[in-house]
Amino acid sequence: MPIPIGSKGQADFNQPIELMMDCHRRIENFLGVLRRVVDEYRDRELDPQARDALTTSLNYFRQAAPRHTEDEEQSLFPRMRKAEDAQVREVMAELGRLENDHRKMEAAHRRVDEIGRRWLDDGRLDSTTHAEIQSLLSEMSSAYAQHIRLEDEEVFVLASKVLGADALAAVGEEMKQRRMDDPGRPDSRCAQRRARELSKK
């Protein structure tokens, strides 16, 4: 089960909005990988390829995805709330909803991670637990689809319009600093790519 990670020509920290959208593509990718593993290994033991797919996806949501949430809630959303723009005021309620979505997804991911780690240890899941993780991932996919669409098509577009170059540069620097402070597993492909980007400065 191959796992495509990232894409050619990804944005860097000088393009923070585009980089956040890249993160959305990785979220969609790894969520899809989890769903494929769950669907394809319902009645059989995990093989090495499935173990690698499951481990990589769980690690992404445990280590990398929380930084994306921090990028939004600690760097982007506060600056948008300070912007003097009528459109921003209209979308303020949506920002609160997005933050509520983050809390719900965090709780769901904790349960998926717990089940996934047990699956890796045991090689198989009982039918009840398998049905639970399948249901969780289905609900998460629907929630993420709405959440990401709102951010990609409205919030991020608006941020690009109303935030000045200095504010966007500051968002990018804060995103970079988070990854310098917490680079994740040093042997991960994502961490290696980030290390190459950070070394260019």
C-alpha cells in the first residue's frame, strides 16, 4: 500500500497560506490511507506494507497535524481577528466554529491512535473495535471535508487579501519556529524535508 507524501513544488515558509493548504492535502492523504487499511484488512492480519502505512499515518496525526492546528489558532486566526475589514468581521463566527472542529477532531484522533496502536501490537482487531474505527474515520472524513473546504475556499482566501506582507511573513516565521522547536521524528520523511528547508536560511 504505497503512501504518497507531499508533492513536488510545495510552498515554503515564505508562503504560509499555501503551506497550510499543503497541510490540508496531507491530512486528506493520510486520512485516506487509514481508511484504506481499515477497509482492506478487516478480516486478515496486517502485513508489513499495511503496518508501514498505518504507522506512518498515525505518526502524522500524532506529531505533525497538531502543529498545523497551532499554525491556524496561534498565528493566523489571531491576526485575522485584528484586521479592520468588514469581510473578516463576517467570518469571525466561522473561526470559532473551526476551532470547535479542531477540538472534536483532536478527541477523535486520540481514539483512532489508541485503536491503531493496539492493532499494530496485536496484528488484528476484533469486529467491534474494527467497526468503531471504521465509523470514526468515516465521520472524520465528512467533518474534515467541510472544515477544509471552508478554510481553503473562504478563510485562507480572505487572509491572503486582508493580511499585509509583514503579517504573513510573521505567520511564516512562527510556523518555521514551531518546526525547529519540535521537528518530530528525525528519521521521518517529513522531518528530513523540513530540515532541508530550514537549513537554507
